[in-house]
Amino acid sequence: MAARGLRRAGPLGISALALLVLVIVLALVAPLIWQQRADAINAAEILRGPSGAHPAGTDLLGRDIFARVLVATRLSVGLALLATVLGVTAGLLVGATTAVLGRRAGRWIGTLINITVAFPNLLLALFFAVIFGVGAKGAVLAIGFATAPGFARITQTLASGVAGRDFIAAARIAGVGRFRILTRHVLPNIAEPLVVTATIAMGGAMLAFASLSFLGLGVQAPSYDWGRLLGEGLQQIYIHPAGALIPGLAVVLAAMAFNLSGEVVARAIGLRSTSTGTLGDPPPPAPSDPMPEADALLAVHNLQVSFPGVRPVRGVSLSLRRGEAVGIVGESGSGKSLTALAIARLIEPPGEVTADRLEFLGEDLRGDVSAHRRLLGTSLAMVFQDPMTSLNPVQRVGRQLAEVVRTHQRADRRTAWARAVDRLSAVRIADAAKRAGQLPHEFSGGMRQRAMIGMGVMANPALVIADEPTTALDVTVQKQVLQLLQNIRSAENVGLLFISHDVTVVGQVCERVLVMYAGRIVEDLPASALREHARHPYTRALVAAVPDMETDRNLPLAVIPGRPPDPRDLPVGCAFAARCPLATDRCREEDPPLDSLETGRRVACWHAEQTVPHLSLIKGEQS
Amino acid sequence: MRALTFENVTVRFGSRRRGTVAVDDVSLVVPAGQVVGLVGESGSGKSTLARAAVGLAPLTAGRITPSARGRHVQMVFQDPYSALDPRMSIGESIAEAMPSVDRAEVARLLELVGLPADRARDRPHLLSGGQRQRVALARALAGNPEVIIADEITSALDVSIQGAVLNVVRELQRRMNLTMLFISHNLAVVRYVSDIVAVMREGKIVEYGPVDEVLGDPRHEYTRELLAAVPRPAH
């Protein structure tokens, strides 16, 4: 665990941690070893430059500056630590109370925190130094209380993020007290970022303390810390600069040690959820059926999408004719959305797309994306699930639509706007001229999705790719949006690639359905065959698992036992074998290719000829 | 188990003048041992009604019995990934909802929702979405509630898992004779689990009745509109 952590930390992290250890060890042992040397006054050696005996020279009383810098580590680090602990504790208490108190009191404290955060830290420290008096005690309190508001603010923000989650609501309903919720649920869930922030605050406190001592507001003689040594050294900087440089260097190094360690910890936490591996397995064989089609609008053969360590799309082949509606159905993680993004060339690095063939309107889309930008911008439209994040919230809807033709067809502003209004009314937005001048938040969810579709058809596309376009919408609105897609398709002979997790919706909208499982197409069949005549056991189970308006309420629903395989660790044979009632040894050893069964039908199953005798076979109680 | 009753319940957010009325004078009964399916579109107020029943939304007017105080009403939420504390084992999460910690009872509840008892020590990240919803269901049952509210509990699940969770809900309800308010925007799902259906729109209940009657012969125009919008597979 520790070794792996170090490897992840990299050279920067290792040096930061080494520096941190050095600083801490020095703080502990330096006074024990060098105290006498640091305090020894030697009138014969006043203000000497660096030499073998005195690496950083001597000061006004002939004391060894290097020894003094080493000895001062304890006081400098100790005081900064004390100030940080004070600031973090105070901040944590204030910030966390906002989560415990009621809404109104919480808001008042929040306002107070916001006001104090607005003051610059150093100014606040100077102000407190005046109140608490000049000296180490005053400086600790000053820096502590100057750190507190920022920390309170972070605690409050993090806590309110956690407080909104359902498990807090569940604990409240279960009668768990507020204080207990804070200690058991809220604090453990925000501890990691707080520890990181505290470490970085420590670095800040070191600098602030050095500044205060340097200004004469911190540690007072005869005690000394780095800030004070720096101040003393600075008076003689023209005689021998080492006396100022060495304490200055000490401050910088120690502050860096804390800041960098904080960042290393932060990065380690951030990385913990993702792990990188290498792709050990060879690329899977190309599916046997290339399906050449003369009038294909879109032709994809052996499409693969890979990210470091994982290949979520493993050889997808499909074709789509003008005016045809093809659906891709699958569960989350099946690779259906990535397939759509890969076709639209929207996969960003480190994602990688390869294909034996990727043609749209006869043009090879592989290679440099910028070469195809115009074709993709005008002939291919993409509609996403979340209409709110797809539209720019601060730009008028009409302008966003107009931009499409202004960019790709060099239309002038007035023509583009007129086209935008026309397209908005084409997607049945009432009073389109007025609506075009509104911002996205003035639109309802359904209207936004229709506006997105309107944007898609600004430039007469040949293909619309819709990725879960109605999942976020209510059923009545969903009906309108589906109808709209249907109208555009028939009126303008546009191809539609419709991606959804919902078998029923896909079956209703599309003529042909591709079923995806673990990154591959396992069945390609006419939508009309979906309900009764599917061949792949997964397709059958998927259809049977969804209740519809005719499902027998007295029988349990069909269930697919187990869960989809981890894309990082796929089995050798058929990916569905572990959950399949028909699986044999062959299934577990050999991955079945997607073979043509009859015209227009393909299936990847060794037992496609065999019908599942009883659906009850695939009933289980594990999901 | 006893009935859950809403009497003239109003929930208003914001001030009297400029605020919005999320639930508008709703009276609704979930009879003891029965499942009432509450359907409606987003913004209809169905989730607010549920949250009012467990004390997460303040009542502006009206009365709900049993009261939210004292663990009588428990709730299962929509998002399986937010429902369990990632820092606690699922056994601890379930035990927290009990009056006093009882390991044997945690094991019994896990078995009840179809999970092996030895998974009590697992953290939530080891569980699938469907398994998490089962744990959330077990936690809701842990306090021996009189009423369970399920708010869109299968909406975030994949279809292959949704079926398993619905089976558990249906079976538990029948076996333990639970009183349940089952909220969903999916009419087919509501039809499958409920005895009675209530249709909500703009903060009001517009139709209420036995599931076969309401879905077979809807009286309110809005119910008809909802039914017409249900996607039907091509035959």
C-alpha cells in the first residue's frame, strides 16, 4: 500500500515527502545537538562571512548563523503548527455548526464566514497582532484566527455537499440526532479534502509567521525563529548575504515541503478511484459479416474504442440507410453511447478510436478530425440526454441555433436568425420569433430538447444521432419529442441512430434494433421481432424483465441473474455466459461471432437456433 | 401496520406571496397493508408529498398520520449511489436505523431482501445499484415502521436489475403486509406493484382508485393523456 502510494507520488512527491521528513526530524533533534553552538557568543568572530567553521557566517554577536537556523526549525515549525491547529479547529467548529444548526442560524453563520473570508489574511493577522499584543502568543492567535475563516468556508461547502445526499436524509428519518449525523456521516466523508487543505494551510502559516517575525510583530528576542533571523540577516545583507539567504531558504523549503506534500496527498486521493493497467489481451477478431451495402448512409466495420487499460467498444459493425431508424439498446456500460460518440468523432484523448471502415456519406471519417469538421457540422446532428447542459445557459437560444449555419455555411446574421426561427417553429415551439430571443432557462425541459433537435436540423442533416434523448423527460413530453424525431425523419429522409436503455421506446421508434452487451453487438434484428422472436438469450431476458401495461401482476418478473462483467476483466468466451441459462462449455471458451441468421438478422450466440424453453429458467434472486 | 393518511396537506416553498405551492390541499389515504402507486410528471408534487410524510419538507397546512416523529414512516430514495454512506459498512447503515443494535436482526433483514447475511461487512462500493437499493429497503424496514415510502426507487437502475428490485418489493409487501406509498413516473411499474393508483398533477390528486379501474377506464383527461403517452412496443 505504502509502496504503491510512493510509486504514484512520482519524483516530485517523493522529494516533497523527503523534505517534509527532514524538516520534522530537524525540528525534533536540532535544538538537542546545536543549541550550545547557536548560543555561543564569540566577540572575536563578529560578522564573518561563510567559512569552513561557519557555513553561513556569523551574526553581530559572533554566533553561528547556520546553527541558529537549524535550531530555529523547532520554534518556526512548532509555532506554525500551533497556529494551524488553532485555525483549523476554529474553522472546523464554525463550519460544521452550519450543518448541525437549523437553516436560519446556519445561514447567519454562513454570512459571517463569507464576510471574514473577504479580508486578506495578512491584514487580518496584523490586526490581531495589534489586539493580542506583539509577541509569539499574539502571532499564533493572529495567524490562527486568520486561517479560520477560509477553513470554515471550505468545511461549510463540503459539509453542505454531503448534507444534501440521501443517506443523511435517511439517517434523519431513522431518528439519528444532528450531532451524531455530523460525527458519523458528515465529518468522515469530508475528512480527506480537509486534511489536504490543512497541510497546505500549514505551509501558508509558516510563511505568515516568518513575515510577522520579520516585521518585528512575531517572536521577540532572545527567542528566534526563521523570520527573525531573516530580519537580522537582512541588516547586514551588503556585508555578507548568506546571513539573510540561509534563513530565507529555510522558510521557502519548509513551506514547500508542506504545500507539496498536501498536493501529493490530494493527488493520491484523487487517483484512488481510478487505476491504470495495460491491455493484455489481443484485439478481438473482426466480426465475420462486413455487410456491404450500396446505399449506406453510414457504414461502420469493426469499430473499437479504447481507453488506457480498458476497451469498452470491441468491434462494432453496423450500417444505416437514408431515412432508416436504427436503435442501439443496452445497459449502462454496454458501450452504446461510446459507439455513438465514436461515430460522431467526439471521443477525446486518452480515448482512442480505430475501425476497419468508418464511412459517412461516402467519406472516410478516420484520420484527422478537423478534415471532417464541415461534413460532421452540417450533415450529422447529435442530440444528447441532458438538454440543460447541451445548451449554453448565457446565450440566447436563437443565437446558438444561428451559430451552426453561420459557422458552417457562412450565412449572414439575418439569414441565420431567420433560419433559427424557422427551425424552432419546425420543432413546434410556439411563438418561435419571441422564443428565439430567450435564454435556455426560460424554456421547459421538453422545449429545450426540441430546441436541441431544432439545432440539429439547422443545416439539413443526413443523419441524426440521438443518445437517450428522452430519458430525462416526462412521458407526455417524451411522446412529443419522439413524434418530432419521426416527422423529421420522414419529411426530410434523414437517418436516425437512436440510443436508449429502454427496449420499449427503441422498439417503438426504430425499424431495426442492435442489442449491445459488454462492448459488442450481440443481436441485430427487426424491431417487430423484438418481443416474440428475439434469438439471443440476453435480448429475450431484457425484453422479459421490463414490465409493460399487459404484464401479469401475479407472477414475479423475469430477472437476469448476476451482473454485467467488468470491462477491464472480460471472460474468455461469450461475455454473457455467466448469466445465461443456455451456456455450455463452448460458450465459456469461445466468443461467438456475430453471424447472419437470415436476411437482415445477425446474432452472436452458439445456441441461437435453440429457443429458451421457459423464461422462468432465467429467474433468480441476485441482481 | 396501519394506514397512512394525508388530510388537507399543503406544502408551500418560499413566501406566501411569491412562493410556489408544491402540494395543494391534498387528501389521500394509503389503506393498511396496501400499496398506493402515486404517478405524475416531474414538478407534480409527488416527491414533496413523500418528503412531507417523513418530515423532510415542512407542512404549511394539514395533517399527516402517523406523524413523521418517531420512526413510524420510513423512506427509500431514488439514487442508489447517494442512499448509503460510503464510509460505513452496509450492516452499520442498517443497524443505525434500529432502536438498538442487533446483529442477528441485521442478518435477518439482509436475507429478507435477498442478500447473503455475510455481506453485512461490505462497504457500499462493492455492491451494484440494485443491491444498494435492497440494502436501503432493509434499512427502511429496520426501524419496524408502520409505513414505507418508495420514491422512484427503480428509476436509476438498469432494466435488468429493476425487475429484481420490484420482485423483492412486491414479495415483501405481500409477506409482511406492508403499507406502502410507491411513487414512480413509470405507469407500467406502478401498475405492477400497486393495488390503488393516485394520479397527481400540479400539486393536486386528480384521480384515485383501484389500479385496474383507473388504468383500464380512466375518468380524468390527464390520466388518459398519461396512458396514451406510455410507449408501446411494435408488434
